Amino acid sequence: MTLNTVSCSLGVTDLLAESRLWMEPAMRSAVARLHDGPRTISGFAFGWPEQEGPTGAGKGSSGGGKGIRPAIAGLAARAAGGKAEDAAPGAVAVEFVHAFSLIHDDIMDGDETRRHRTTAWKAFGTGPAILAGDGLLALALDTLAHATKGSSITRLTRTLIDLVNGQAMDTAFESRPWAGPDAVTADEYCAMAVAKTGSLLGCATAVGWLLGGGDEEGAERMDLIGRHLGLAFQAIDDVLGIWGDPAVTGKPVHNDLRQGKKTLPVVAALVNGAPGLALRLAARPSGGREARRTADLIESYGGRLHTEALAERELNAALSLITALPSPATADLELLARYLVTRRS
Amino acid sequence: MTLNTVSCSLGVTDLLAESRLWMEPAMRSAVARLHDGPRTISGFAFGWPEQEGPTGAGKGSSGGGKGIRPAIAGLAARAAGGKAEDAAPGAVAVEFVHAFSLIHDDIMDGDETRRHRTTAWKAFGTGPAILAGDGLLALALDTLAHATKGSSITRLTRTLIDLVNGQAMDTAFESRPWAGPDAVTADEYCAMAVAKTGSLLGCATAVGWLLGGGDEEGAERMDLIGRHLGLAFQAIDDVLGIWGDPAVTGKPVHNDLRQGKKTLPVVAALVNGAPGLALRLAARPSGGREARRTADLIESYGGRLHTEALAERELNAALSLITALPSPATADLELLARYLVTRRS
């Protein structure tokens, strides 16, 4: 009995734990190539227990991400007929690009907490955090470039441009008005989310497939699966950013509202004419009560429903592509896909 | 008469101007792929006249770099038997990686002026400047990945790691003592300079050669030429950072001394036992007179001579490799190489 057949019967937690088995050594050997400073910060960002940060900020916390992208890359490799571990260089590349963008985005957004830990810039300073992000990006590209032929590296570099442009759109949204003809539309929001989240999940899926021995045509389809899942994932992220339990999400309660983020629930409720919402949001609800009232208003004007419905549609689009795959990993891909929209953190 | 034969008789200024002819359109079409924010900042960093910055900081200034890396990539392509323009994707990649690292380094180092212009972070803010750097890096990789086969992209990604580690070493030098067994040594300095400056010039030379149709074996030799030139270049940069004319260099006078940088002239003078130098440097000479006295002390204890001699040796090592090239661009490569150590800015 191989790992491949065992894992079909496991839950998402086991699925993610399983991919961590081949991911962590690959990540560690890549990070070891960095100089002390960026290496320490990278370990901190990945939640490695030996890196607690200068003030012990990471002590005892689990830290690290869920590892969804590596897991999906491994499943895509299996879908192509290979082993999950075949995807390792691509999984490392995608996970490092993800970490790079989080570290830099946290600086740009001024976020002080992520994954129950102090963010890298807050713990180590802005300059060192910029460099650690750059280092992870460099490792990502080098790891993938050495391991692959064909379109994998160009898929990753194109994704990088999408990520930067997605973050630029997101930043530009901040200075747009809450209401009126210049307000952010739901379509613009989706374009941003596809660039910022869909692109990298699509890359994980396509590159995993290619590393598992799959062909280019199939890689395009896998990319599409990842993009649908990415948009669903981002929509759920927005729901959790307003209504999520901070003890579970690891982010401050009502974080997105207090930061005045123009997320999909907000955009949808504004389009539906929620009275006084634009004014409330412009004033950045800071008190717990005020933020809760704003969240209720968004919910009662359909912001949450609209966003969850979009996530559901995107999930179904991905699922119909997944079930058409003649592959051994279909069941696990489905499991992981469904988890992305039902997760609570 | 082709461009190739004409350029052999030109001076360095014309050589650089000539490569700008095919570089600028290639750079502009790449930068056009970025979203407004990072696109604007990139144009500002390149000194494009239409991007004066939010406060008109760039108005009327020439801005931009000298374009040494693109020029050397073009010459390397000609050395391999191709046309200078063949190197365009590699030249764009290297120039963008260079710009990316300057933009990020200026944030880390807190530098407010470069190339007679306000630095990007000072003009546009830290977050937007981080993102613009990321955008340029993404464009660099994507441009090269699409244009090349073989080792070009892995040469660039390896260079990226060198750059990050070189900057990490440079940063780590800051917290090392000025004297005693833990002081920075000349060897450590050279390892840092090769990583931070030599690696990218080596990449420019090797990738230009490959894009011009050259083989892998030759690319290794070209890489070595670039590394020697890069170390020479950095040594001269350090000399200019202390004794350069700020009206020509575009950086504040005695900039490196006031920032307490452990550059080669400083390290060499300390090794030679310049009396009181460690104390003077630790106190960060801020007044013009104090900085001038410190510069004089470094010079009288051989710091300047040692550094210029190293640059000379590295130049000669590069020249002996260049003259062995059976190539049409040898004379121009020599010209450009000599310029790197005789330049005043």
C-alpha cells in the first residue's frame, strides 16, 4: 500500500500533514542557502519552533501557514500520474512566493499580526523583512528553475507579475470613494482577487501537474481549477475577515472593517444600498460595538450572502473540472477544494 | 556599414548612448505591463522625463543609471557573434534586477538621494516603493524566462540569491565592531562585493553572450569577466563614496562615512592601524570638517591606495580574459572595462 492510496481515505488535516512530510525538508534545505538575517526571519515566518523571534513573539505558537498550496501541488502531481513528492520544487516555489508576498504585503498594509504571530516587519524591522521576502522570492525562482523544463518557470514569473499588480490594485482601491460612480465594483474586486490569490493557486496546480509528468494542455486546465479555487478562497477570506472568530483566524476581530478594506461583502452591501454604510466605513469603525453594528449592516444588506454565493459558484466550477480528471487524486482534490470554502480560519 | 562596426570607434559615452537606443523601448514595453502605481515609480527610478514624482523631485534631472549592465550585455552578445540588440531581454532583466535592488536597498539603508534624484521610497512612500521593486523583479524574470532557453534563467535566479545574501552581509557588517578580532576583514568585504555587485555584472555578461548565440563554456568565462569588473566597480564606488565630488556622483558628500559604512578603504586603513580612526568612525562624522579629516586619515593610512590597487588588479584580470576573446566587440569591451575604474560618478 503506497502513500497515494492511503491518503484517499484521509481527512483534510491528514492530507495537509502528509504533504508537510516532504515539504518541510525541501523548504529547510532551500532556506539554508540564505544568509543568517533573512534565514532567521524566513524560519520565523514559517513558524518553525526554533525561530521565536527577537522578543519571543513566536514562542509556543504554531505559526506557519496551512500549506494548502503545497498540498494542492502534490495532489496535482498525483493527478498527472506521478507521486506527491515529485511536486516538491514547485510546491516550495509557490509556498515561498506566497510567504514573500505576505511578508511584503504586511509591511505595505501595516499589519502587525498574522497566523497568531507578530508579523516579520514588526518583529525584525522593515528593512530586514523586505530582504527576507526578497530572499524567499529568489529561492523560489532558483528552486523551480533548476528543477523544471518547459513552462513551469514562465508560469511562475507570470504569476509574480499578477501578484504585484493584484497588490497594486488592492492598494489603489484604498483611495477610491466608498460610493458614487468611482466606487470599486464587484467586477474590479474579482479581477484583483484573481490576480492576488487565484493566480498563485493556479500556478501551484499547473506546476504540480507538470512536475508529476502531465502535459501542457492539462496544465492549462489545472491552472483554471486553481484560479476558480483561488477566487473562492479569497471570498471566504473576506467573510472571515469580518465575521471570523479571531481566536481561530489569528487576526484581530473585524480587522478588515477597521482597516477600511474594500472587500467583496462591503462592495456588495454598498451596491445593494445599505443606508449609511459608506459613512460608517469611511469613519473606520474602531470600537468593538461600532464594528459589530457595521458587520450586521453589511450582512443584512446581502454582503455576506453574495460573497458566499460567489465562493460556492467558483467551487462548483472547479469541482466540475476536477471530476472530469481521469486521475487517482480526484477524491483528495475534491476534499481539499471543499475545505477551502468551509474552513473557519 | 552596420552599427557593430561603427561603435568600435566610439567613446564610452557614445557606447552607452547607443545601447540606450534599443534598451529604452524594451524597458518601456516591459514596464507598461505593471499597474499604475508601480509603473509610475519605476519610470521615476529610471529617470524618465514624464515621471517627475509627486513633488516634482525628479524635474529637470537626468536621473536613471548609466546603463553599464545593458551595454556590457550588448557587447557580450556581439562578442558571441550576434547583434547587440539580441541581448535585449537579458539586458532588460539585469537592468531591472539592478533597479529592484537599488530601490529596496535605499529603503533598508535609509538613503534619500540617488542619481541626483530623491529615492523612490522618499518620494512615494515605503510600501509603494517595495511593490515597485517587486514589480521590476517580476518583469525581469518574466522577460528573460520567455526569451531564453538553457542556463540564462538559472544564472539570473542564482544571481538573485547572491544579491540578497550580499545585502544581508552588508547589513550584518553594520553591527560588527570597528576594531578587534570581530572587525570586518578585507576578504569578507570582497566576498560581499562579489555577491552584491560582481554577480549581477557577471550575469549581464554571461546572459548577453548566450543571447548572442554563444556557448555554455564561453558563458562561464564571460561570467568571470563580469565578476572581476564588478569587484573593481564596487571598489571604485567606495572610493567615490568618500572622495567623490557630490555634484558629479549625485550622492551627499562623505555619504559613506556619515552612514558608518564599512567599505574597503575604511577596512584597509583600520588594518593599517590608522590612529583613532575606529573612534572617529564610530562617532559618525557629521560635520563637513570632521568628515574631511576622517577622509584624510583614511587616505594617509593607505585606504584609498589599497582600494584603487585592488580595482586595478581586478580590471587587469578582466582585460586579460577579454583580449583572449576572438571577437568583434573586444575593443569596446576593453573601453567599457577601463571606464569602470576611471569614472568619476
